[in-house]
Amino acid sequence: MGSEDDEIKTIHVFVALCDNKYQGITRVSAALGNGQNPNTNLYWGARYGIRTYFKKSDDWILLTAQKKKGALLESANVNPLVWTTNLMAPEAYTLHDALAGFINGETNEEIRERAATAYAKYQKCSVNAAKGLLVTGW
């Protein structure tokens, strides 16, 4: 019989793709900013995109990727662990570290702290500045 640490957990991640045309963000290259092409998209297929980053990790297995439109998160009874409050680079290292806290059974606020610490490290800003970009819960 396996221990609690051996339990497999499934985590669903919803990624709004980077889109030069519709998001009003600082423009990136056409390939990175094409919201219709996840394979080259900044938030999915690029170096620090969710799929690319997690596929390279020995700790995670990507089961499936699906394109969904108009997902209503609140009605889906989900628990939003980390949300962005402003324009930022929502790269995979932030999610990676937040999920480590989730797997360890940490509180939402501890998970937010982990995400902010990872963001601060890669973006070379203070943890307090990073925390200002992230919230948890509804």
C-alpha cells in the first residue's frame, strides 16, 4: 500500500494565451503573440510557457492539452490559487512553485508567497513587488 506522498494528484491549468490582437499588452513577435497558435505562444509553447516548462520537468506529467473557449471558472467550482492583478509575465516558473505548495498542503497565502518568490527571482524584482501582482481566491 502506498503512502500519502505516493498519491497521484491531477491539476487543471487554464492558460489564456498571449494575443497581440485582443489583449492590449506590449506587443511581442507575431509567433509569440498569436493567440490562435498555442505551439509558439508566449504563455504555452515558448521557453517559459506552461507546456514547455512542465514537459521539461521530471516532477510532472502532461496528460492532455485541450482548447476550451469561454470557460466559466466560478461556475466550475474551482479554487483559484493564484491570479494576476496587473500586467506581468505569467511564465511557468510561477505556477511551478505555486503548485509545489499546493501539493505540500500549504495555505493559499503560502502558495501565493511561493509564486511571488519565484516571480521575483526570474524577473529580478522584490518579493513585495511580485506579491502586489498576485492574489488568491475569489
